[in-house]
Amino acid sequence: MEHVHLAAEEDDLYSGYNDYNPTFDSEELDNDAGFQQAVRTSHGRRPPMTAKFPGTAIGGRALGTSFGSRMPMASSMGRPMTGAVQDGAARPMTAVRAAGYSSAMTRGSTFDPLGQSKGPAPPLEGKSEDTPDEKVKILEKKVNDLIEESCLAHGHGDLQLSLDRAKEAGRKERALVRQREQSGNADHINLDLTYSVLFNLATQYANNDMYAEALNTYQVIVKNKMFSNAGRLKVNMANIHFKQKNYPKAIKLYRMALDQISNSHKEMRIKIMQNIGVVFIRMGQYSDAITSFEHIMSESPNIKTGFNLILCYYAIGDRERMKKAFQKLICVPLGIDEEDKYIPPNDDTHANLVIEAIKNDKLHQMERERKALAEKFIMTSAKLIAPAIEATFAAGFDWCVDMVKSSQYVELANDLEINKAITYLRQRDFKQVGAVETLKTFEKKDSRVKSAAATNLSFLYFLEKDYDQADRYADLAMTADRYNPAALINKGNTVFVKKDYEKAAEFYKEALRNDSSCTEALYNLGLTYKRLGRLEESLDCFLKLHAILRNSAQVMWQLANLFEMLEDPHQAIEWLMQLITVTPTDPQVLAKLGELYDSEGDKSQAFQYYQESFRYFPSNIDVIEWLGAYYIDTQFCEKAIQYFERATLIQPTQVKWQLMVASCYRRSGNYQKALETYKDIHRKFPENIECLRFLVRLCTDMGMKEVQDYATKLKKVEKMKEIREQRVKSAREGSARGTRREGSASSEVDIKADSGHSSHGTSAKGERLSAKMRALPGSNEPYEASSQRDIDASYVDPLGAPMERPKTAAKKRNEDDDFADEELGDDLLPE
């Protein structure tokens, strides 16, 4: 306790800080003889002495300090100095070697406990590739890599590269077998690798339609008894024979594969039996196909097999078994979860996140696709068997609807009802018991079905030109579903025919906002802008539509017509040239090209296209007239005769074509034939002054006696013509005076006549409609020949009607459905 000082009031609080151990006194080192001797000699570098007994490294001798004879002192903290001996006991030696010290350390050695000064470890010795085993392993790796490259190339669609890699893998594998035989390891051949090489090669042959090579390769595998389960590959061989339409051989191989597959592989056996049934259908052996499909439906029913079974029963005309098969079809379990599972609960946040994540995952997409396929098969089956299972089509369809309502596909019942109405349309049944009444039954159903039915009704009334009813049902469809683009299009069409083009454009724009891919709305919007004279905006619409429908003949025709209206004939010709690549035999397009080239002054090109148009449709009067005039201009009157004779056959009451024929004979110098033709014309048209004048001239030139008779007749006809003209002139003067007297009274009469209250049998409105009907093109005109035609002339069959017509909202079904023809309004239901 002598080192502990209690702080008193009179003591200095900072005393004692300058006291230190004299051992650390470096100022007196110059006077320390021992230290100076150690510096001058090697005393300080001597190795330590070996301890003779446990203790410190210096034995029992105390460690000297810088003061030599002075005794060792304790440290300032009272700890004994290292190596010091206290009370005659030696302190145990501490371990110093593990810290990197060594008694054998030489001068200049560095502290390196981890041995890093020796440099990096030498590289591993490489294995020699000269040994047979190593060569075999390298070859095996190359073969496996080639098989993998072949499979990847096939996955990327490069069939030729996949075949090349498969062939190279076969060559490498044969080299591997020879290598093993040379090294004496023929018993250790890798059969799995050989099987993989041959199987991949056969598959790639089949993918490249090299069926003979594929069958030979499969045959090598099947005949090798060392390959287990090789008999299954007979299914692949049968598939190749099926593609080659060698159906008996395919059935034989399918049955051989079926015999080699045990009952434990139930799914594989079911698939093979389904293939056998399909082959029997191709061969027309429906009874054998029914046997296979019935076994499958009893063991493991599925949608495709049920559908094929219905087709077979329909083919043999078995009414009762069709019903049973349809009942089995709608009872097939789909193996998918209910849609209620994807409705998120409002109170569980974690569950909501999980449902949001799985709502559109791959599994749910697969479930939707499976359900859509099942609904397609059921709808097609119902439409197929409905006319056959009962005495009438309606009774058969009603039975199908009742069956569907009692199954898991309840929501399909309404779709079947709409399809029933559409079938009535295809049968041209517009009466009360038909399409219209069937669709009207949906007016009180849910909004989706109600909107679809009202849309189809609007379309029907529009086709019948009952625009008031069409407008009413279009409003009803829009009320039920404002986001239904088809309803908006029908509404726009009803406004279009009333010539309220601005309002029609608004409905078409709204339809496009609801469905930007609605091509009907975009087409009709382009027509509306065209009627409004906004040609640039119309052109923009049709250019957008052309980007969507690249091969649409209607769109190309409209683009050509717009460029012609914009006075750019070169662009119009370019679009028409594109159009004839799509419809090369369209006579109207060819005639339009001839007209444009004629306006540009290129008579030779115009003649070429007019001639092609005449070849495909030799009844177009405009084309016939141009070709006849062309031959007259080029002094080939003999060739012009055949065209004017055809015009005479088309319009026998028009005297001008017969006069042109006689004129061609006269110009070509065949006066006798010309005289006979004129005489024939005179017999048919005795009051034709032109014919009589030429008869007088020809008889005079030829010195014939009939000249006086024809001259007398000519004078009488001319006199009668003068009298008629005088009467017409006086009548016009009288009517003009009466018009000035009556004034406003005549206006009132016109208004009443327009309202349909005229005392005559035909009203003014009826007269306008009949004028429009006369403007209708013939069935031979696929596109609009004149842009001045009324809109009434545009709602006809698109294959035989002018191009410029608003597209209706009723769409068509996909043509890949083998048993369902195109249907009106089938796409109106949301997908």
C-alpha cells in the first residue's frame, strides 16, 4: 500500500506523474558499461543458453540491467519481470516457436509464419490424354455435346442444323465404339449413349420429312434386343406411316406397340388407342373407330375422344347414341379449379397478394385454354347433332340446351340459344318463329347476353333496311353494355344512313376507344371522313387499317380511290398494282387501271388492262366501248366489230351499238355488209334518222333503185321529228307560265308529295328509293365503280357489291372449325 496515496486537501492532485521506472531511462545509456559492451561486441547476438532445468532461458542467473550490479526491480505495477527468478523458483518457459521463432534462425532471416516467401504452389499435373480410357471419355463428352446442340437447334427451328448435328453425333459414336474395341473394352459399350444417338437421329430425320431414313433408323433400334423398351418406338413409326397415309401399316404398328406396353402404363395405352380410332376415321371404318373411342370413354374419358365419338355416331346416323355421347361429353371432368378461387377476400391482405400473383400465371392460363377448348367442342357438337337427333332443328337444339343447362357448362346455354338464332339466319328464316323471336327472348336476360342479342337484332334490321328498328336495338345494346364496340358500330351505321356523318364519326371513335383493334370501326370511320370531304383524315384511317390488314382488297381499293380524288394518279396506280397481286382476276380493278393509264395518256398500258378486264368479264359496256373506240382510232375497224356485236347482245334495244357495227363495216370497205346491216337496223328501228341517212348515201354511191324510197322515208321521219320538237317546246313554255303563276302553291304540293300523301300510287320518297335501286351494281361488280352512288347500294354481299360500305358489327367465325360455318354476330360475346 506504499504506492497508494490518499488525496488530502493539502496534497497536490497532480503529483507522481513524473515518476517512472529507471529501467526505461534512456538518457543514462551512454554511462551504462554493460550496454556499451553489448553494442561494441557480439554479446547481444549470442544465442540463448539451453536451460539445464525447468526455468527461464538463462538458468538461475538473473537478467542484468543497464546498471549492472543493481538488483532487478519490480515494474511500476508490481508485476515480476520476464525471466526473473523470485524466491529461488524458476518461471516456466513460454512457447516461442509457434510464433515463428526458431533456435536455428540465421542472420538476415525474416518473420514469415505462413511460409509466403516460398512463392505459389506448383500447378497440378495434367492427366495424360494418351491413355485409352481418357480418349474414350473425351469422345463420349463430344457425342453428348453434339446431341444437346442438335436438340437446341430443333428448339430454335433450325431443322437442317439439328439434322447435321445428329449425323455428326452418329459418326462420333461409331468412332467411340471402334476405340473401345481396339482397347479391348468392347464389353463396356455405353448402350444408353448409342440409343440416344440413334433416337435423336431418327427424330431429326422425321422432322425434316425424310421418312424413309427415319423408319430405317427406328428399325435399327427396335431390332436390337439389347435396348429395353425399344418397342414403344413403334408408335413413332406408326405416326410416320400415318403422315404418309399408309393407314393399314400405321394401325398394325400401333397395335404392336400396344401389345408391348403393360397395363401399368394406362395413359400411354389410352393415347395409342385414341390414335387407332383416328386412323379408322380416316379409313372410313367408323364402327372400328367407335369401338376404340367407347373403350377410352369407359376407362379414361376426355373431351377430344368424346367429340370424336359424336362425329362417328353422326357419320353412321345413330340418333340415340348421339344423344348418349353428347351427355357423356358434357360430363367429362376438366380437372380445373373453380373461378371463385381467384376472387380475392377483402379482409386478408396476404391472401389478396397471393391471388393477384396466381391470377394470370401459367397454370391459370392452361386452365382457361382447356375450358375454352371444351366449350368449343360442346358448341360444335350441339350445332352438328341438333338437326339430326330430333324431327326438327329447333327441337334438337332445345334438347341440347336443356342438357347443357343441367351440366357444369351452364353459361354455355345462352350462347347456344344465340347460335340457334344465327342458324335460323343461315336458313333465311326471318319470321316470328325464327331468328328475330329467338333473339328477342334475351331482352330480359343478364346484360352480357342481352347486349349480344340486341346487337344481332340491330344488324338484322339494318340488313332489311328497317333503320328505325335497327336504331332501337342498337340503343338497347348500348344501354346493356356501353363498352360493346359492335353495338356502337351498329348505332353509327344507323346514323350514317341518315347522312349525319359527324355523329356517326363520334360513335365509330368511341368504338375504337373501347377496342383499338376493331377494324370495322376504323373502316367505317374512314368512309365517314370521305363523305365529309376530309380526305386526308380518311387516308390516315385507311393507312392504319392497311397496317393491320395487309392483304385486304377493300382497304387497298379505298386507298387508290382516295389518291385519285387527291389528284395523285401515280399513287393510285401503285395501290391498284398492289391490289391486283391480291385479286389478279378482278375485272373492275383492271378496268380502273386502264382508265387511269388512259387519263395519263399511256394508251398501250390502258389497252393491256382493258383487254384483261374484258377477258375476265366480257359484259362490261364501258370496257367494250373503250376497246371498240381504240381499234377504230388505230384503224383496225374489223377488230372493233366483235366488241360492238357483243354490246348489241348485251343491250339489244340500244341502236347505237348496231350503228357502230355498220359503221365499222363501211369504214373497212365492206359496203355490201354495211348495207345489209343498215337495212336490218331500219327494220328494227324504222324511225331512226341516222340509219336512213346512211342508207340513202350508200344506195346513192352503189347506184341502187331503193334510194328514192329511203329518201322519202327520211323526209317523213324528219318532218315528224320537227312536229314533235315543236309540241315539246310549246308545252315547256306553257308549263313555265303556269309555274310563275302558282308560285308558293306548287311548293306546298311538293312537300305533301315528299311526305307520301300524294294521290298517285307512288310517293316522292318511293321514287327516290327506286332510283337508288336502279343505281345498284350487278353481281359482277366487286367494288365501287362510281363514287356518286347512294349508301343504299353499298350494303350487299361484299363479294358482289361496291367497296364503299360501312362494315356491320356482326363478325364471322374462324374457318378452321370443321363443322361450323361462318356465323353472324358470333364474336359479339366477350371472350
